[in-house]
Amino acid sequence: MSINAVKKSRLFTLVCGLALLLAVTPLVFAQDTTQQTQRNTNIQSIPNGSKLKFKGVVISRDADTFTIRDRNRTDYHVAINDRTSIKTHGGFLRSGKKYPANDLLRGLIVEVEGKGDAQGRLLAEKIRFNESDMRAAITSDTRVTPVEENQQRIAGQMDELYAVAAEARNEATAANERITALDEYDTQETVSVTFKTNSAVLSPMAKEQLDALAAKTNEARGYVLEISGHTDSTGGEAKNFRLSRARADAVIQYLAVHHKIPMRRFVAPMGYGKTEYVADNTTAEGRQQNRRVEVKMMLNRGMAQPQKASSATRP
């Protein structure tokens, strides 16, 4: 074969190789773009009535709903109600420990089972999680502990799910708040009901005040109630802490029983004893003002904002 023939053969091979490379490159970029699009998928809608059970990480939540991201980084809206069973795995006779809905923290790894509703959400019937995961989520959320330390304390979880949990917990660390963080809520109404000395019994006037507040919750969306109990300076410190908590519990029981306000609407009650006085404890009038429970009705900022009417519906 002549030298010219060899050169022509090499040139032909080079041209064919370049042509093949140019043909394949768009396909590679198209696949990468498709994968990136899939990773950035928005909320996954669930068909109405469809049963679904999956595991994921709580990345955001409100009083009645929260968002879960699964190991494939697909997000789902999950709705909860009074019939939702929220427990840990195992426990005595494998019954598990019950938790209120407001303890579902951002960054908590959960297993959810339920059915789709008309809004494309999963209406949760059962929510299960490990006690160790709850402790890790609380530590990360309240003490801003590094995510890596929390992961070491959680055993037997999927590697992919760890990565998702790390993302969610980093968000929680940056915000440094519980999922029911009051920074996301604005106080709409405040009621202060008072008590007799050494008593946690609601007076008729206190019940009227609570009735009026409960009536305002009927049309409210995305609200929570913050309950704090207080005492005057009379009595010992330990006794006052118990009494202030008993007063807060009495208010919650009245609102839950007589006005059917779901327990998930209440922020965990707190008894402050005599530490948060608002009046002079050296006078009878001041002590009476300090023997109180403060109830704050707080609205979620996102849900409380009125929707703008479109130009087609304006007169």
C-alpha cells in the first residue's frame, strides 16, 4: 500500500470518529439533563384512594400537613388528622410509644402508610419511626449538633436516605427552630385567663373568654395555640411549676373537649411557675394578675396571606 493510501485511510478514520463523537454527545447531554430534571421533580401527586406506604425524611411541615422526601428525592405532601396513628417502632408488646403530631420534626426519618385524597396528598393512617431517630432529630433541631454525629447514632438506615436526612437537617440547623417554630407564625389573638390561689379550676369568666377565642378558630386555617401557665410568688418553686402546668392543661382540656379543637393544634404546653410575672407580687391585685394562663392564637404566615384576585374575577 502506498504512503498516500495510508494517509487517506487514517484521515477517513479520523473523520468517522469525529462524526460519531458529535452524534453521541447530544444524547449524553440529553440523558444528563433528563436525570437532572428527574432529581428536581416537584411534589408528587397521589391518585385519590390509592394506597401507599413509603419511607422518607420530613423536610417541612405545617399544623395539618408536612412534606416527605424519599430515597429517590421525590417529595410528597402528607396530611394528618385526629385518626392518624403516630408511634415509634417496637416498645412494650411491640405497641410503640405514642407521639403528638407537633413532635414530627424536620429531619426525622419516618415510615408513612395511607391513602391519596382529592388534593393529591397522602392522608396518613400510620406514621412510624425509631426512637433513636427522634432523639437525633431533636438534638439536631434544638442543640444544632452536627449531622454526622446524629447519623452515627442512627443504626440500620439506608445510605441514600442518610443523604436526604442530612440535607433536611442542615436546613433545620440553619433555621435553628422546631418544625412548629413560632418564627413562622404571627400572633393573631391573645387571651389571659386568671385563677384563684392554689387552684387550676377554670372560672365561669375564664370559660367565656376561652369560648370567644375558640369561636375565632372556626374559620382559621394554619393556626396553632400556644399555652403557657403561670403562678404568683406564693408557695415553693417546685409546687408553682406543677400548679402552672396544671393550669395550662386545664385550658387545653377545656378547648379540646368542649370545642373539639384537635390536639395537633396545640404547641406543647409549658408551666413557668412564678418566673414570668406581669404584675407586682407584693399586692393582692398583682398576684391575681400573675395567677394566669396565656393563650396565643398564631397563624401561619404562608396560609394567612389572602390570595390575590385575578383580573378576570375583579368587577
